[in-house]
Amino acid sequence: MTQRDSPLPSRHADSAASRPGGDPQGATRHAPLPSEDLLRGRRMVEIAHNGEVYRLQATRLGKLILTK
């Protein structure tokens, strides 16, 4: 089992998707994807989504910013 496949506790354990009947579309929950997997040592990556390009940036304080 890889780190990505391993079940991780969610910070949002009380989110709508974790409560019975709270996920109206029945979406399957997956383990969170570590930001390191997306950034791979870079401070900024561009993500293509639905024909748009988004920019994911890591700040010096360790925060993430997603902009269009």
C-alpha cells in the first residue's frame, strides 16, 4: 500500500460528506493528496481544469493560494 492509498484521518471529520445522508451525490471519499505531490519542490504550479488554468502557490509561511 502506498502513502497515497493509506487511509488518513480527515481534518474535516464533521463535514457534510462524513455524516450519514450528508453527501447527496454519494461521492467516494479519498485520502487527501499531499501538497508535496502537487508542488514537487516548486513554489508554484499551474493546473488545467475545465479549460481554465489555475495557479497553486506555496507562500513563505507555508500557506497555499489558488488563483485563476
